[in-house]
Amino acid sequence: MSLTYTAYDVLRNLRAVSNMFFVAVLPAVLFVLFGVAQGWSSASLPGGNVSAYVMVSMAAYGAITATTGIAGSAAVERLQGWGRQLALTPMGTAGYATTKVTVAMTLAVVPVLVVFTVGLFTNAAMDDLWRWVLSGVLAVVLSSVFALYGLAAGLIFRSDAAVGAASGCLVVLGFFGNVFMPLSGGLLEVARFTPVYGIVGLARYPVTEGTVTTMDGIQTDSVWLLLANTVAWALVFGAAALLAARKATARR
Amino acid sequence: MNRTNTATTPAPRPSANPAIEVRDVVKTFHTRSETVHAVKGVSLEIPRGAVVALLGPNGAGKTTLLDMVLGMTDPTAGTVAVCGEPPRSATSHGRVGAVQQVGGLLPDVTVREAVTMIASLYPDPLPVAEALERSGAAEFAGRKIFKCSGGQQQRVRFALALLPRPELLVLDEPTAGMDVASRTAFWEALRAQTADGLTVVFATHYLQEAEQMADRVVLMDAGRITFDGSVHELRSTSRHHTVSFAWPSDEPVPALPGASKVTRAHGRVSVRTQDADAVARAVLTGTAASELEVSRGGLDEAFAALLRHDDTA
């Protein structure tokens, strides 16, 4: 892997103002609206307060937006002309994949840093430092599942518009993933099977320790249920990306 | 980490091998509805230092052939060797630079950034500033790619092609869509590179480019090589001559033996013929014509005739 190439690729993505708006600014604004400025923000949870809960949710949402976009555009970029340019260099598929994973993970750090910084200077509170660190690291690491989602979308539809649409779908998936507002009843039962639910649940675990606040009372998610959701969707997206990649190369 | 010499010791460069060696190559594509025979048995050897033009109409198989040379696609049958190596290993050893017809550039980086990014992937690249200078891209190096004109983007691709210090340069219609001035400038920049023994193969639709740049012309048509020789030899495949002479514009043109086409303009009559001697003799002895000129058919005619597999063009 070339550090120079990776650094320029990170820089190029950081400069894409419209993307960075959805990756970092929007989650920070949503956090201020739904976390900082609400009456319930200082209500306490097992590992912190509600403001911290919203903060981690939004950071995780920003992180998956970043990885979806990077991985999706990586696929489109490679299938289109730039891939032919790279094919003439010593950089192979493995090198390209390593580079893009590094770029995606680096950019996933941005919303976490931005939203957590806003939280730190407002009213987000967690009981211990390790809870801050762990939830931040989990948000970044688990967003890699959505790199597979973006990759599959890019490989199947082969256009930047499709990658944009896949990123747009994250709003819906985020809603069903219990990211934006607490779901209840039947909707929550369905939500537990949707792809964002596990990731955001795990990232919030240091704050919630598994408790789920609903309109009709407190429920609990076991860490195993959240892990099972995450792994299952990682496998689904991974398989889709693998199949699409095989089909894409077979056409040559 | 990409500059450590121990990890990426350049493989020995056996200059005895020809730059390109294509043997009995066939390439067949299968689409859902049909089977396309893009290349139907091509053998070609290009020695080091040659400058070769690849001519042919759209769909002749030029790009497919070049794609196999670049290792972008594998032949259905036959073998391709580039500088004595399989194409993909030749490209990853930095022996080959290419300006491809469909070579997207990242739109949202500057020219210098694009060149720096690609340079960082090679173990021992040409310095970025030098690549920019040699390709003529230095003057707009700070511009974002999407703001560059088509001609400028070709300069960028040319700069990228120079980065590995290649032994072979492959250009697939590098000047397509450029205006005359950009085309001239592009070939001047390329000519400067060929001075130090670089092998160049370029596909083009412009016969003039072939004539000015290449010392050898390979003509492809319908997946086969139909001509392989010098520009002079290509020209001489045309048996057509044009006989022209001054003629008063109010008088009818006399009937001439062996004339295949007669046109008149600006007080002159032009006669296309396969027997220039007979036409010239008849004009000079039997008419009041003056200022007679005889010229051999152009490259265009030779080209057109070869493509039609006949000589009635």
C-alpha cells in the first residue's frame, strides 16, 4: 500500500464538501437537535445520560454514511476508467482494497470525532472514560459492515447515482435501526432484524448496557442478539459484494 | 514504503526481446445475444525502438489487440509477450506506459495530485515535476481534472504514462477529439520522448498522424492485419493517379481514355485514373490543355482501397 496514494485519497474525500456535510455536519446537527437541546437529555442510563445515547447514535450514523460512500465510490471508480489506469501500475486488487479500507476507516473517524467533541462540550455524559473510548471505537470499527453494503451497491449498479441512492437509504435503515427516535411495539420487533440495529446497539452498549427505551417501558437487548444481527448482515452484504465482484470481472 | 529498493528490485530488462510479440492471437467475446470475433488470428512482432501506427476503422479490433498487449484482457487463443514477459507482469514491472481510449481520471483532484498519486505506486518513478514538464501538463498542473479540456486531460494521461519510465508506450487514439493545434502539440511532446529509443505503438484514425510519426504502419480490418509495412509502401499500394490540367471553364471537357472520375474546379480539370500515362498522352496530344500535373493517389485512397479489399477506390 502506498501511504502517499492513501493520503491523497483521504484528502480528496475530505474536500468533497457535500459528502462531508452528510458524514459529519448533519449528524452533529441532529445530535444537537435531538440530544443536546431536549428536556430528557440529562436523564440517566446505566452508563451515561440520554444526550450521550443520542451522541453515539449520530456518530455511528455518520460513520456508516462515510463507509457506504467510500466503498461504493471505490467500486464505481475501479469499474470505470480509473481502474484501467491503476491496472497499469504495480498496485493490485489487494493493494486497492487495503487502500480503500484505510480511507473508509479514516473517514469514519471524522463524524465520531466531530459529534463526540460537540457532546464533550455540551451535556453528553458517560460514567467512565473507557465508555467514551469504547463506544467511539465500536462506531468506527462496526461501520465497516456498511463498507460491504456500499461495495455491493457500487458493484451491482456501477454508478455514482446508485451509490448516492444507497447512502440515501441509510436514513430509512437508520430509522428502522432505532437510530433517530425510539421505536416501540411491533415496529421495534421488526427493527431488531434490520441492518443498522445491531451496529448502533453495540456502539451504544457502553451507555445503555443493553437497555432499550420505548414508549411503553424499558426493554433489554442482549449483547448476543446485537452481535448476531451485526454478523448476519455483514455476511449478507459480504456475500452480495462477492457475487457482484465475480460477475463484474467475468464480463471482461 | 513504496520506495524501498530491497523489496522491489527491478527485474532485469532483457533488451534482446522484442517490445511486443503477438502470436496467433484470437479474441472472442460472448454477449447474451451474439458472439463477437474481435480479433481473428493476429501475429505481430514489434522490435525495440520502433514507432508503429495501428490503423483501421472502428470495430477493426485495434483496441482489443492493445488491451491484450496491456494485459487488460486475455486472448482466447494465442500468446502475447511484452518485453519478453507476460503483459501483466510487464505492466507491473513498469515497462509499459499507456494512454488509453477509455481511461477515466479522478475528476476531483488536481493534475499534479493525480500524477503524484500514480507516481507513488511505482518503485522508481519519473519525478512528478519532470513528468508534468515532458507531457506539457506543467502549465495547468494546479487545475482540477474536471476543469481540464479534453486535450489537457490527454496530456495528463500522457504524463501518467511516462511515470514508470516505460520501455513501451501504447497510445489508443490519443488525439481523438482534439483540435488541430492540440494534436500538433501532443505529437511534438511525444516525438521528444521517442528520441531515446522508446518503442511507441499508437492507434489512430488520422492518416496524417501515421505518416508524420510512424516508421511502420499496421492496418487492421475486421479482426485481421491486412497490411504491415512502411508508410511509403502503404501509399504505393494505390494504383490511382490524378492527372490535372488547366482548362477553360466554358468549354466541355474532352472524352479521355481510362478516366474513372472527372471533376472540375477553379479553371482546372482533375481526372482520376489507373493509367496516368494514357490520359496524359491524350490530353497533351489531342487537346488544348496546359499546365499538366500528375500525382500519385494519397494515403487516404490507399487506405480506403485496402479496407475494401479491392482497387477500384
